[in-house]
Amino acid sequence: MLKFILLALFVVAVVWLLRGARRSGKPSEKADEPTVMVVCEHCGVHLPRGEALTGPDGVFCSEAHRAAGRVPR
């Protein structure tokens, strides 16, 4: 019985290692591209450009901050 459990664990480990090696062999195209970060004009939090909301006063992190507008600094 112990032999079968050890054999099953060995097979699972080999499959897991092979799948990991296959994934790491293909580099992602986006892995080399840096993410452009912007700063919310209201609270100053940094966020990715793709998640930012644009407004007349700049970029914001949320709809509430876009409605509130830029905070003078």
C-alpha cells in the first residue's frame, strides 16, 4: 500500500515539474513592457494608466475623485 502512495506522489511531482518547465519556457510578450503609472490629482495615489479616469483637471483614481476635482498642493 505504501508503495502505491509513494509512486502516486512521484508521478504527481514529475507532472508538476514538467508543467512548470513548459510554462517558464515561453516568455510573456507583456512581461518586457513596463506599466505606465500615473498619479491621482485628488489624493496622490499611484495607479496604472489603464485604470485611471481622465477629467478636465488630469487623471483620477475613482469617479468620486474625478467629480471632486484637483486638490491644490
